[in-house]
Amino acid sequence: MRAVSANPKPYRPLANSNLCIADVSDFMQNLILQHSSINTFLKHYLDRNININVQNIYCSLAPQRDLMRFACFISRLIDPRRPRKLTTAQSASIDRLLCILKLEHRKTKLSRDRGDPKGEEKYQKAIRRLRSEKQRQRRLLLVELVDRFKKEQPVIDSERQLSGKVVEDTRDALERSDQLTPEHLLLIDAILTLPETSFENKSRRRITAINAITAYCGVEEGPAPRRVQRRRLAKEDSPPVIKAKEPDAISQAIRSIKGKERPTKCFICLGNSSLTLRKRVASYATPGSLSRHFLRKHVSKLQGGAHVNCQICNIRLEDRLQLLIHAERFHGTVSRARQKN
């Protein structure tokens, strides 16, 4: 038997592999990868992310491996597609497990002997055991789903990226959580695309990306106003107002202000093409909130010889009275209670 060295050679990670192979010299690695020197591996193959605790190692302290592992996998932890709880069908599948069926049968059997105190105690104990076993099985199933997601989802993402479909999987989740603006989603679609083969397609892809970046430059970043936050809390179960594509969102908003019910969108803001998409299709919590916005932002500014144009109906409103009548008759925005003129 060959004796094991007291100071074995440290493991060297190979390119495109999660394994660590010992006793692989630089010359053998160059021969395997068909490189002329080790600099090719260091420059083009080695991962640019530093996943070791350099500060603690430099200070001769124990490296915080758990913290570094968490930092390196944080993009997977915040992925909206990551399983965080079981669905209704997955929870129902727990009841069909053999161990759960046996405990259910035992509980049913003990329910017949609930007349005496000892039988009642055994029955309650069987119920508690059944509940704890169901919780344990649900927890194990969720852990299994998370492990499967960690192993399979990177491969799926790589295959979809090679096929040109980069962000289609996460679009619905991001729209529901309202984490990205429509302009940001269009920017992602324009940037994260595979290079084209012909010169014409490359130029067209570049122009599309430039237009998406230009549109995103006008987006106001930062937290939403308090009024918008209150509106979202009041209408938690409502579908998202803003869609990823501008024509669909504008046409849907125009249809909403031409219906029989009182609208919650401002027809003047909707027709103002100089505003961002979010401000144009912004929805207020109630028709009363829309009326207050209409009076404060638009009616109060009509002084002297000022006028306003309704871009939805393509007409010119000369004074305040015409604006109020047009808003109530054609767009359902009632605001007569605030006007005393």
C-alpha cells in the first residue's frame, strides 16, 4: 500500500467542471484542453467571481465559508421561480403516501374506542402524530423541490439562452411582483439576445438596443410615491395595470375610460405622449381619487386664455367649463361637486 503524503497537493478545479482532480499539473491540463500555456486558462476559462474570503485569509483568520457560499448563490436565492412553498396539488399528494395512509387508518380505528378516557387519549395522540408526520413530509418535499431546482434550472436556463429565449420564464413573475418597469423589461429583451449572423440583422439588433436604452433613460427610478403605495395595498388582488408592451397597455387603458362604469384613469394623462408609460396608464384607487387628481393637476391650471387638448377624442377644449362637461360626458370623470363657478 502506498503511503499517503502528509502534505498532499491542493486540488485544482478544471474548466467546465464542478469536480476537483488532484495531481494534475499545468502541462497535463494544457494537453487536455489543447492550450499552448496556462495563461489561456487563466484569461479565458477561469471564473471571474472570487468565491473565497480574501480578507479573513489575509488576516490569518478562519474563512467564513457559509457566508461566501450564500453571497455566491444569492442570485438563485432571490429567483422568483425558486420553490418557496408547496402548491395545492403538491400538498394534496402528501395524503396519498403510504405512511400517511397507515396513520389515517390507525386514527379511524382508534376513533371507535373514544368512549373511555384511555381510548380518547390514544385517539388524540394518533391525531398529533398524523399532523406532525404530514408537516414533516411537506417539509421534505419542499427540500426535494428546491434541490431539484438548484440542479436542473441552470441547465434549463443555459439551453433557453442558447435558443434565444432569455427572460421569457421570469417575465410573468416580475410583472406580478411589479419589480421592473415596462421600459426595463423592454431593455432586457433588447440587450439579452444572441448575436446575429448577417450584417443587416446585427445592425437591426443594435438599433433596437439603442432605442430601448433611450426609452429607459426617461424612467424615473426610486421608490414609488406614497399615494401609489396606498393604492396597491387597497387593490392587492387586482391584476397589474402596466403591461410589458406599450401599445397593449395604451389600448387597454383607452377602452377602460370609454366604458359605462366610472374610470380610474385620467384621460388627459393618457393622451400625453411626453409622459412615461407608467404615468400615462396609472390607475387610481377610486373614481373620487381620480376626480381630485383631475381638479388639482388639470382644471386648476386653466386660467386666463389657457386651453387643453383631449388627445383621445382629438378635440380642443377652450375653457374650464368645456373641460368639465367633456370629462363627465365622454370619459366619466365627475368633478362638479368641487366646482362652484
